[in-house]
Amino acid sequence: MAQGTDATILAALLDHLGALTFTPALQIAMPGIDFPAAGQAKPDNYLQAAFLPNGSLWRGIGSDPEGSKGILQVSVYWKVGVGHIKPIDAAGRIKDHFANRDLWAGTTRIKINREPVIAPPIQESDRVQVPVSIYWQAFPQE
């Protein structure tokens, strides 16, 4: 179990992402974990999560930090040649899953403080990537 603030926030965000189901299921490449597992081929379609903490929140000059902020970026990867509708639809489901949410990581409230943003599709050699940026702020509760 995570104990540091950023690790606790990341765990809560990834737990929430993991609660989203797709049919057929999409594997998630988690930050810092080899993907695919040794001996396995990369799936045609999958998600990849990246945690981008972005500093502290301050109430005013000379105050102590009130919380932290950052982005969880979830990229949808889809096999090339089948068009952009399916990966954009998957990105939309991720956006809706996180929009206007408050999550809890122990006593820390994680607020998705603006509508997640879906970037334009990025054509790669063997896949299309559609990034979804999920902006969060976290506030320790007393």
C-alpha cells in the first residue's frame, strides 16, 4: 500500500482507471511496469497510463502548500488500418469516466478539476495513439 502523497494519488487514479471496463477488455500499460510481460506480444489495442505531477497549490504569498496538482495521461493505442472511430470512442469513454469526479486516496481528496481533454489522433507506424489528459488537484483533509 502506498504511503507517500504522490504514490497514494497515483494509486487512486489507476484504481479508478482500472474500474473502467471495455468489451473486449483493453490491457493497461502501467507506469514503470514492463509491458507487455516477458514472453508476451504487445496487444493490438491497449491503454497506457502516465503520471505527471505538476507541483504544489498555494493559497497566497508566504503560505504553506495547500495541495498538489498534475495530469494523468491515458493514451489509447489502436491497431493501424481500422480508422479512428474506435480509438476516439475509447478515449471518450475514459474522458466520461473521469469527468467531474472526486476520488479519495486515504484522507486526500483528488478532484478532477476540469474536463479531460482528448488530443487529436497521432498516427504511428503500427498504431494510432489518442491521448487523454486528466487534470487533477489533490487536497489533504484533516
